[in-house]
Amino acid sequence: MKFNYGKIFLLGFGFFGVSVIWGVYNAFVPIFLADKFHLSPVWIGFFMTLDNIAALFIQPPVGAWSDRLRTKIGRRLPFILIGAPIGAVVFGFIPMAAVLPLFVACTSTLILSMAIWRTPVVALMPDITPSGKRSQANGIINFMGGIGTIIALQTGGTLYKLSPNFPFWMGSVLVILAALMVLLFIKEPKNYEETEKEPNMFASLREVLTDPDKSALRLFLAIFFWFIGYAAVEAFFTLYAKHHLGINEADGATLLSVMPLLFVLFAIPSGILASKIGRRVTISIGLLMMTAIFICLYIFPPATLLAPVTKLPLVGIPLVEGGARMLTLAGVLLMFAGVAWSFVNINSLPMVVDMTSAARIGTYTGLYYLFSTLSAIVGPNVNGWIIQLTSGNYNNIMLVAPIFMVIALVLMWGVRRGEAQKAD
């Protein structure tokens, strides 16, 4: 198996499409729920976990199914062929839904269709990449995903000011184009590794739970806890910006866009760094950084966080109407958070798939999404209740997140496997 940078970049378009959709969804759906349908923070938090509840039941078994599937175009690509077009179509109708039942119907269909193809498109990376290059390859994949998130937040924020429909229509078009790039240019390997038993998610989960080494269990639990903190911040950030920092939701999305921007810039370097100092150490450094950053976002008052640092035309925000776009202290902190998140996120999936055989890559990718999805369900709900119980104090999301990052860090200290294997 040879490592091909060009092929990995083309595969990255699949994750690009996924990231555009969820970037727009996470930034603007909470605004619709609060302003158009007048839901409370608790119900917003619950609604923002519906995609993860669906993914919890769909993505892990789909990953195991894709390990077993054999078709002329491969075992992963059929899921993209079905899921991407359906998701693209319904995504464009979300902002036009005038009543809550229709809004729920559109978002539910989107959630189901996206859950069908996310695990297979991610499992394609280790399928076509040798173990020693998987952190670098995952860096490239997430580089492309980060570009998708930046487009969703930066361009989406600008388009939202023109019309709430435009970011969603942009996402529909881009996800179709992204899926076509993968379907047309990625050829799956046909020399599948077979095992005596068919890959099974529940059997693999039992193995993880009963393994005396406990490295896989510790890693999956660490993933669960760090995603609780991250998902909660992501889901409520535009409302945090509006109600705590005192800026409008579009500028809040723009402010947040500096985080995926730095994530993108450091996606590939973080994989290279992990190949030098190890994946576990790199992840631990990232968790320490994110803990410190979220604490700063909680402690510093809004006036300090919005203090201008320098002009920044694209991702800066106007502090006065019609004023120049400025990078603020909050923006600087979020930049460092983007670097830290690249250290954590880029190297976690390669650790997971290097704890199993090639025949179970899809299954273990599904387990990765099982734990990350569970956390994405818990995180917004926990924070929704905290906000509700503290009279709408959105700043408290920055208090809870570091606690979960520290728990994840402690768990990572016990992980002994998952580093890059010798060249295939």
C-alpha cells in the first residue's frame, strides 16, 4: 500500500462536504430555534443533539456493514452515492420551513441521510493509507474539513446577512460537488482482508471492554469526554457571542471561524508532530491547551475579550458599525484553541484504527463515532440545563468544558497502544 498525497486530498472532499453542512447547521439552526420558533435553551440543547442521537444508532452499524459489503464500486462508496444527494436536497429547504413540524421533518431527513455516509467516507482514509502515514493523512482529511467549516462560518456569516436561506443553499451545492469528487476519483482497494468472523460492532465493543490492557477503552472514554466539552461549546457559541459578548449572531459565527482556520493550518503539521513525539503526547498537549483557553474565555470579562488586537479583514469582526474588522483577544484565544484541537482531533482516529486489523477498520471507525456521538448528545444537553438553571448565563459553557478536557487528559495517561505501526 503506497501513500498518495493527491488521492488523500481528493478523498478529503468527502469530509469537506460533511463539514460545510454541519458548520452551517450548528451556526444558524440554534438561531432559528431561538428567534423563529422561540424555544428555551433546554429545548435548543435537546434539538441540537437529535443529529447525534440518530448517528448513535446509525453510524456504528453502518461502519460494520461497510466492512462486510462487497459491490462493484467498493464497500464504502455506495453509502456516499445514496446519502449525499438526499442530504443536499433537504438541507436547502431547512431555512424556508415556516412551521416547527416542517422544520423538524427537514432536519430529521438531513440527519438520517448524513449519518448513512459519514462513517464510510472516513473509513476510506485508513483503507487507502499505510499505518505510519495515517496521522498525516487524517491531517489532510481534516484540513479539507476545516476549509469546509471556514466556508460555512465565514462565507455563511456573510450570506446570512443577505438572506438566511443563502448559507443553506450554498451548503447544498457544495456537498453535491464534494461527493462527486470522491465518487469520480477515488478507487477503493479490492484486496479485502478477511477474518473467520464477520466484523461486528457489538463483538468488537465486548473485546474493548474485556481487553486486560484497557488502552482501547481508555482511549474511547477520553474521546467521549473531550467531545462533551468541545460539542457543547460549538453548539452554543453563537448564542454565547450574542448574549455574553454582546455581538450579533453573524459576527459570532465569524468570530468562531478563526478556530477552524487555525485547525486547518495546523491539521497537517499536527500529524507530522505526532509522528515525531507520538500521538498520545500530542493529544495530551492539545487537551492542556484547550483547558487553559476555555478557562480564560470564562474568566475574562466581555470588554477584555473584545479588546482589539490588530486589523484582520476576513475573520475579524467590526467592533462598531461600519468600522474596520478587528482581531480581538477572544479571536486570539480561539486561534490557539484551533491549534490545540488539531493536536487532539487529528491523531485520535489514527490511534483508534491502529488498535485493530484492516478487516475491522470500518467497525472501529463506527465505535469511534459511537463514543464521540454519545458525547455530542450529552454535551449540549448538560450545557442547556446549566444555562437554564443559571438564568440564561451562556458564559457557563466555558466553565464546564475544561472539566471534561481534564478528565480526558487523565484517561489518556493510561493509553499504551495506538501509535503508528511499522511500514506495511
